[in-house]
Amino acid sequence: MNELPLPKEPHLKPFPFLSVQRGLIWLACVVVFLFAYQHASRGGGELLESLGPRLFIPLIVTVFLVLFAFFYWRIRRWAAAYSEGISFFGAGDYPEAIRRFEEAARRSTQGAQRAVSVAMMGQCQLALGDAARALELFGSVERSRNLRGSVPVIHRWMPNMIATARFAQGDLTSARAWLEEGRKRNGGLPPMYALLPEVALLCREGNPAGAVAALDARAGEADALGGRDIRHLKLIRAFALDALDPATHAAAIDAALASLQPARPGDFEVLVARWPELRDFMERRGIARAV
């Protein structure tokens, strides 16, 4: 598999293990610890005598509450931006979703938060047909190493998203390799997001019968995807049936193409960008690439 690129923006790269922010926090903790240890080693009475119990205890409580409020505020800011991104993503407003997910990545306080935010940005870019940008973002997620334990479901489906992006670029060998990586990660679990690149690859490799068989056998998985992905699968099904025998499967082809509506602008761009046969099929059937 080819090495994945990384985005240039620092806030979209893997969350650093060492940073100025973390360094200052650790420095403050060390200073507080040394201060407390120094007074405790002298018997612990000097600090209480100098501040008095009425001042010392409220001071400790105040410091704790300030730190708690600060980190709680940071987490809430990230969660708010991420939730807004999910809402726009579900509504199909990918440009606005990208802006919200990028804001969430800026506000992240640890690696898993940033990786999830960047992964969703990559999905949006792929939906808009920008496979190169999507691969940069997916590359950041892959190198972060923060999802395997924190958000394992995204760790498992990420290779299949990368496979889709590689397919969109016309790199079929890399797409197949990433699909195999996805199978390894999933084990016995359903291969989430694998169906689309799998059936697309079968068609590109000259096996439309295999693509139709896979779609029939995994209809439940297809229905679970929904939205843009299900429209892609229906288009591929129509294309595969047409490749097998357009006369015999005329009714099924017409039904699949009719179910593509309502389509959104650029819905099929990621598929046809490097797939001239599918583009020709759409033009022959009068299907607009962007409506």
C-alpha cells in the first residue's frame, strides 16, 4: 500500500504527544507538587499557619474548580462543534459540515477527539468528490494511532474509506490492498463501508456478475448505508445489469435508475471521475452527473 499523505494544516495533523499547551500544564502541576511537598516535608504546619485554615481550604477548592471548569469548557466546545458537523453531514450540507468538523479539530484536547473530527472531514471531502484531500485527512487519522482503543469502530472502517478514495483516483491495486486491510481489522464483524468499493472494483475488473451477486447477498448491509452511498450502489447495480444483458434486465435497470432520485449536486462525481465506462453509461441513460 502506498504511503498516505498528510494535510499541511497543523490542527489537522495527528495530535502531538508533546505540545506547548501540555508542557505548560505539566509545568504548572510540577510547580504545585513541589510547593506542596516542600511544605509537607517541613511538617506541613507552616503553610496552614501562614494562610490559615479558613483561607487554605477555600483556595484548594477554588483551584480544583477552576481547573475542572476549564477542561469541561474545552470539551463542551469540541462537542458542540462536532455535533453541529454531524447535523450538517446528515443533511447533506458537506461544505458546512467540513467547516464545523475543522473547528472541532481545532478545539480538540486529545488525540481521539481530533482523529474523529478529521475522519468526518475526510468523509465529507470524499462525498464532494475530492479524493486527494480526503486521503490527506484519512492519512492523518491512520497515523494518529488514537482510534484503535478509543473509537474502534472508526479504526475498523477507515481502510474501506481509504479504498473508496483510492478507487476514485483510479488506483485499483491500492484500493484492493486497503480492502484486504479492512477485512483484517473487522475480523468476523460486518465489513462496514466495504460494499461500495468492493462492487465497484468487481465491475472495473470485468466481473459484473460478481458485483450483482454481492449486492443481492448483502442487501441488508446496503440498506444500512443509506443516503449517497445507497444511490451509488443502485447506480452500480444498474451498470452491472446493463453489462450482463440490458434486454433481459431492462425492468430492473429502469427501477434502479428511477430510485436514484432525488440526487444532490455532485452525487456521482467521486465514482465517474476515473471510470469512463460508468460515465458513458450515465450519459447514454440521460443521468446527470450533477443536478
